[in-house]
Amino acid sequence: MTDTYADLLACEDLLLFASAAISSTGQREFHSGAAEQRLSLEFLHEYVHGTHPDLYALALALHVNDHNAAAIVHRLLSNPRTGASAGERARENALIRRRLAEMPPQRVYRLFARLARERVNNRRTRATMRAWIAARPNLDLDAVKYRPGLRAAARHARVALPEEVGVFLFSPPGERRRHRYGSPLLRAHGRAHYSASDLYDLPYTVAEGFAARHRVPRGVFLEGVRERATRAERLRLAGTARRHGVGAGPDPAAAPLLRLCVYVLSLPTAERRDRRAELEGALAASALRAAGPAAGTWPRTAAVLDDSYSSIGSPVRRHHPLAAALACHHLIRALAPDSTSHWVSGHTDPLTVRPAGPTHLAERILDALDTGPARVVVVSDGHDSTPPLLADTLTLWRRYVDPDRATAMVHLNPVFDADGLGMRPLSPAVPTIGLRDPRTLPSLVELARFGEGRLGLSDLREHLRATADAYLEAP
């Protein structure tokens, strides 16, 4: 490695930004409020975009969460980089369009509405909006479900819309309702203003407003709209549906791993025990899907998982840190079938885990090392009850017990530390990387190599470009 000290600092800055963009959503956390989260995150975006503009866009290929992906796209469109080569500009455009295609449509429409409000009217922005809207599979559905966003984007980018969609979006209310639509969805929307029976032909989020308008009992509405709700909506409404005695619940096995873990943790402990076979089977199946071709390929791994009280998260991200730890438990078991898990509380039943007690990570990490693993994965927010003891223990272990690095250790942190402007580390001897969706665990472990100080900016730059190229070439 021939990087200078400045290069090593730049590498550290980029990893800090990547970690923050992966884990933070600008919402309230257990140890910091939403305002602090947003302020720190905004500073990191501004800093990296200003100091490393050639690498800023490449972060879109690093599994950054949708909140930060939208922020990156907004900054790239509203503050285009000067001096970029044609090849770099083409790659940026491809990354923007690929990431927008993968994001939830409501988030993309919010981004477009923001660009319209701020009058970001350059050719690149208009072309991005037109291309994304042209690729939408059902503009009738978007017109009903995301009407303000589609209207703002279409007006701002001067998008040529189908005639009926244009009438629905831009005509006065009276004319819009009198129009004879050929689209069944647009007709149902017009009839739902007057008839409660027609609201069940609409998407759940739209039908819910009409149900309140017509004062439809909640249980009756949930039973009628069940087939129109998405899988994620049915899972989120499972508790409400049970309270109203509405039919069979959602199929947990079909849910993504992190969402499934949030659902499991929302259940009372007694219900988890009663449904043990169903829930454990669903978790194992979801973890196997998340592992994909990498299932069973990891070496012997020990997981140290934080279930202390702070893992409860915040009211807006309830149980997210604990759900991330639970998801990592199941995913690591799929990746390394002979893995061991060590919960901070000493709990031995992952299905009934709950946030409680202090954080004594040093003891559990030593327990994990006693099993002789090739890799140790620690999932924690880094707020240990005795930070000096933990940091000294890991430093001494790395310096005197395992200087040859026979055992790799990585700390995955699901919580952005706004006050510290980064991810709260365990020790300088252990690289820390942000965690959002445990499905990205293998690539995060790969990225964490750059936090050990043995690889520098040139290696990271090469890794980012290779990752971006692979991301764009993936089907």
C-alpha cells in the first residue's frame, strides 16, 4: 500500500459516510433525536460530495438505504459535478436510473416533488424524470395512489401522459369526476366518492381514506380490502386484523428477513411460543432466501448480538436494532450452519428475545472467541456499559493473542451516532461498518476490510468502481 496519511484519512471519511448512509434514516434513535440525526447526515453528504465528488455517486451501489439514496440523487441532480468526463457522467446517470428503478415509487415521487419545488430544471433532471415515469408499468395506478407526486413531476418535466391520466391529474374536480374513463381503476376512484362498495376496487392506502369518509367499520373494511393490500401492508396490519377477527393472517414465510423479524418482535412472547414452529420455519426460509448462493459457504462464525435495553430503538424505529440482530442470527446460521450465537443478556432462545438489561459486550465477545471461530460478527449500537474495558480487551486480544489475524472480527452497527458524527466503534482494533438490511451482510463484511488500516484510498476507489460496475451489470 502506497497511500499517504491524507489518503488514509480520506479512506476513513468515505467509510464513515458509507456507514452512515447505510444505517441512518434521519429519524429519532434511542440516544439521539431526529434533528441531530438529520443535521449530522446532511453534513456528511455535503462534505463527501464536496471533497470526493468522483466517488460520491458510487455510494449508490453500496446498499445505502432509500433515504440516503434519494439524498444522493437529489444532490447529483441539483448540484451537477463540473469537469466530469463523458464516461463518468454516463456512469452517474446509469447509477441514478438504476437506483431510482429499485426504490419505492412513493419515495421517488417525493424526490421529484422536492426537485420541482426547488425549481431544479436542468436537462439531466427532466430527462431522469421522463425516463422513470415512462418505465412505470401502470400509470393509472400511480395517478390514483401517488397523484400529487406524479402531477408535480409531469408538470415540471413536461411529460406527455396518456389522455385519461392527464384529465385525472389536471382537470378541475367536477370535470374529472364527470369524465367517462376507460380505465377500471379511474372509474372506481370516481364512483368511490359516492359508493362505499366501490372503494374495494382501489389500492389499500387510497381505499382507507374513502372508508373513513363513508364511516365503514374497521373490521368490515379490512375484510373487504384484504385482497387489494400488498404483502407488506397485510403483515403490518396483522395485529389490527386479528383484533377485529378478520380471516387468515399473512404468510410470514414470504416476507423479507428484516421485516419478518420486526413482525416477530411485535408479537407478545406467549404468542411467539405458541406459534414457534410456524415462526421459526418462516425465519429459516427467509434467511435462506437472503443468503442465496452464499448459503453454507462461510467459515465457522460466532455472532455476538446485542439485546440490551437500548436495542428497543425509538418510537419511530421500534425494535429496529434488535430486529437487525435477530435477522443476523438467522442469516449467519444460513451462511455458516455450524455458527454460534451469543446474546449479550445470556438469552438462549432467539425467538423470545426482548430488549432488557445493560450492555456487557466484552464478556460475550470472549465467550465467542472461546469457540475458536474463523470470524466473529458483533451486532451492536456500540453503547457498552464499560467502554474502556471493552476497548482495552479487544486491543490486547488483537495485539498479543491474535496478531496474525487468524480470527477476523467485524462490528456491524445498526444505529448512527449523531453526536459522534459516525458509527460508535467498539475499539480501534475492530473495524465498524453501518448496518441497515442484514441481507447485505456478506458485502458489508467485505467493505469492513478497508476499516482495518491495511488497505487505503486507492484500494477503496478500485473496490467502489468494481462494485458499481457489477451493480449496473446485474440483471
